[in-house]
Amino acid sequence: MNTTTTTNILFDQVNLSSLISIVNIYQNKRNDDNHDNQKRSLFTNHFGLPLSIASFENRVIGYAFVKFNNEGETEINSYWEKDFYSIEAEHDLKFHAQKTFNSMFNDPETRTIKIKNATDRLSNWLNSCN
């Protein structure tokens, strides 16, 4: 297990049991940003591909994900529960996510298509389950 710690916050890779917390954080963030209840269950490319989680006392409090920006380049972003966000924790989570990203998508020639496929499959699965 590839876990690091920053002031009682643990950083780890995403697993199936953490996915429900990731979905909840994402939906809360979208609801705060959009106030659009009809689109609350849709998972799109904005959801990205979750790579790492931040947890505190066995509770997922944030996650980092990779997505494509407007220029078509990958970028790592994060969403947090409001009470737990700090610049230091965000930096550490994104660092952990970057390491995960580099190990999962180490071939630059196939990276883009693999990320798109994984993101599409996860989004489609979540949309069908939700």
C-alpha cells in the first residue's frame, strides 16, 4: 500500500470502497457550483478519473483526479469537503496523485487514449448506477 501522512491526513490510492465518498464530494461540489438539481447525477469529463484520496479518521475528505483541460492536456485537480481543505493538504494530495498517475499511465504514446477510455468507462458506469 502506497500511503503517506500529513498532519493526521492519510493519502492513498482510490479503491472501490472509497468511490461512494468520492461521488458524494463531487456531487456536493457540483451542487455548490451550479445549483442545478436536474444535472446532479450526471458524471461527465468534469468528473475526471480519480487517482488519490485524502482521509481523516477513516473518512474520505478529499480526492484528486486527472482530467483534460481546454487545451487537451492532462491536469490534476482536487475536490475537498469544505472543513478539511488546506493548501498544504491539497499540495500533498496532488503530489500523491501525480505519482499514481505516472505509474498508471507511464507510456506517453498511449496515455491519452487510456485516460479517455478509463474516464468514459467510469463515468458511464456511475451514470448507469446512479
